[in-house]
Amino acid sequence: MSEVHAALADHGHEHHPRLQHHFDSLEQQLYASTFGMWVFLVTEVLFFGGLFMAYIVYRIWYPDMFVHASSHLSVPLGTFNTAVLIGSSLTMAYAVNAAQRGARPREQVIWLFGTMVLGAIFLGVKVIEYMDKITHHLVPGPNFHFEDPAYQATAQIYYSLYFALTGLHASHMIVGMVILAILAYKAAKGQFTAEWYTPVEIMGLYWHFVDLVWIFLFPLLYLIGGAH
Amino acid sequence: MSGHIIGNRFTYFLVFIALMVGTAVTVAVTYIHLGWLNLPLALAIATTKAVLVIMFFMHLKDHPKLIKVTFAAAFFFFAILVAHTLSDYLSREGHGMQTYPASGLVANP
């Protein structure tokens, strides 16, 4: 029995403590993790893709309604949030870069925390926007009221898509913020080095993907029909 | 093998500036009435921004072919979804897309 344990503990070579036994090298391990994340992102494209598909069908069916219904969204707030999210992608790229260089824990934490702050600002603005929709009776359902009775029924389709798409996007951001907090804690403990930083790298891909979705949501939801 | 892909911080900053400019342009273009051209223009700018994020922030340009083909497959699947769904929805009686001379593409009431 003890011979088996001895054989498992000492299998003839030295390796990095983060290298799992089924991988040959840290490089191969990073490649496998990165590939796994990209496969996950493929499923994410199709997750959001279903809602985008619904958007395409209804926009073709009710083009005029989309122009009127979207005019109640605030373009300044949407533009501000787009800028905030692009900024958070930059800080995320710097966080990954800091981990890759094996920078001091303090620097890694600053970039991860900065990304969280920008994410929180985005979600805060989102709350303001949702509150505005609630007070103006623009939540689909029995209390929905649209100023132009011609669009009373169909404008609910637009707002259903609005809440589903931005809600799914915001829930991705909340998940991302939780993971960022965990990574910041681990970075503070000095766990990420130039040899091993896989979680930060993977999180970077996720965060940039969430940015990517918003890049399409912003013009498709906010910028329809232009100024009135 | 993928290996460690370490980006240049100045390149990241340039990409960030390009994305901000793209955002400003897409908002500005909305206030110019170009008719049916507004939507394809907005989508073209969004796609350009998306490509910048994917290639530089996510480093897809530096990744091996396996990862490039895998991610490209996502958009291939999405294209199948759109093509097959629209072939149904656009051919339905009472809801097909019809062209009226005055207003362009509108839905049947």
C-alpha cells in the first residue's frame, strides 16, 4: 500500500505544482484550457444567437414599431455604457498582461479591481435605465402602456426583446464580476505568475466576449431610426 | 501549440481608441438619415469593432488554426439558424415580407 503511494508521489520528474498529471507541459495545459473556453464561447454565441434570431424576425415584421419603441431608450446613457464597457475590456487586457508578465500582486489586483469598478458602473446605469422603463410602464405585461395606441400591442415585443437581451447580457456581467472578485483575491495572494496564469487568461476571453455582445446590442436596441 | 501569447500594451491602447472612435461614429451616423443604408452601416461598424476585439483583445489572430476554425464555426451555425428560420417566417401567409413602392419593406398588417 505504501509502495503505491510512494510511486504516485514520486513519478520520476520534477514539475510545476500547477501542472496537472494528465498534461505533458504547462503550455499544453494552457492550450487545452484556452481551447475549452473558445468552445464554450461558441455555445455562448448560439445562446445569444437565439435571441438575436427572434430580434431579426420581429424587426422584419414590424420595422416601424421598432423605430417608435426604441425612441424611449436613452442614447446618451447607452453610449456612456458602451464606452464604460470598452474601457473595462482595456483594463481586463491589462490585467491578463500583468499576470502574464508575473507583475507584482498589487498591479494585478489594481487592473482586476478596475475592471470590476467599470463593470459595476455599467450595471448601475443599467439599473437606472430599468427603473425608468418601470416608471414609464414599458415593462411587457398587463401594466404596459405605450403612448401611441397603434403600437400598444406590438411595442411589447420590442420591450420583451430589450429586457431578454440586456438581461441575459447583464447576468453574464454579474457572473463575470463574481469571478473577477475571486481572481483579485487569488492575485492578491500572489498565485498568478508568468509560468501559470490560466484563470486570468480564460476570464479575459469571457469578459471580452461579453463586451462583444454589447457591441451588437447597442446599435440594434438604441440606435434605430436616429433623431426624431 | 498555443503557448503563451503576450500582447503589447500600447497595441491594446490603440485598439481601445479605435473602439471609442467606432462608437462615436456609429452614434453620429444614426443622426444622419440614410434610409435603408443606416442599418447595414451600423452593422458594418459593429462588425469592425467586434473583429478588433476578437483579433487583438482575445488574440484570435495569434491562436492556432484549431481555435480559429472552432470560433468561426459559431458564426457558421448562427448563419444556418438565420437562413432556415427566415425561410420559414418570411414565407408565411399574412406575415411575409412585401415591398410597397412608397415605404420600402414593410410587414403585412
